[in-house]
Amino acid sequence: MRPAPDGYDPEGPRTRLLVVEDEMSTIFALRSFFAYSGFDVDCAAGPGDGVHLLERNAYDAVITDLQLTPGGVEGFEVAEVARRRNPAACVVMLTAYGSLATERRARESGVDVYQTKPIALDLLADAINGVLEARTTCRPH
């Protein structure tokens, strides 16, 4: 883990992140790392809770697992709702079952960053920040 960046203002705006993941140890690791890195983190242990939080809150970034129930692929639904609710959000899909077909479907669902597990959390944070920075600099003023 790394400390919050220089110039970080605890009273200023923080990147709002939603983690949708069914493995509690992964939720704990993601939440701990991103909170320590200056993100405001909410977590959901399943697709229903994830969609509910997306419908009630605005998130800058969403990390979802592909398979949130045994044999399921609910991560696509979470990604689609996240993209619909905030077109500028960074949507990340993590999976232990990566394939080209799954990545193609993920991209069609609005996923910006598609990664197979395990992934180094600092690289994941860099990818999220890169997408968010690119979207911020591309917006008309």
C-alpha cells in the first residue's frame, strides 16, 4: 500500500469507488488498499446490493468481479448499470476466468479495464486513475 498522494486534502473531493465482489478477503483487500490510497470506498457482496448502491449513489469508479455467484456472470449487469448511471466513470472488471470472448463482452458492457486475477493493486489504482484523468482532460471546459 502507499499513502495518499502529496497535496491530498482529507476535506476535499475524493474519488468515489464501489467494489462489487463476492469473496470477502478480496473485498477487504480492495477496500483497505483504496481507502488508504485516498478513495472513498463502498462495498457490495453481490450483484443486487451493487446495483442498489449504483442506483442510489454517484461513483467515479466501479470495480466488479465477473462471477458474483457460482457459474454466474452478473458482473456484466453491474458494468452496464455503472456505465448507464455515469458515462464518465471508470468501470473495472476482474475475473479469474478470462478469455477473449469474455473481454469482448465486457467491453461491450462498458468496461474500461479488464484484468485477470490476481493483479497488483498499485497497477489497478494506476489504471483507474489513468482512465479518470484522461476523461477529465478530454471534457470541454
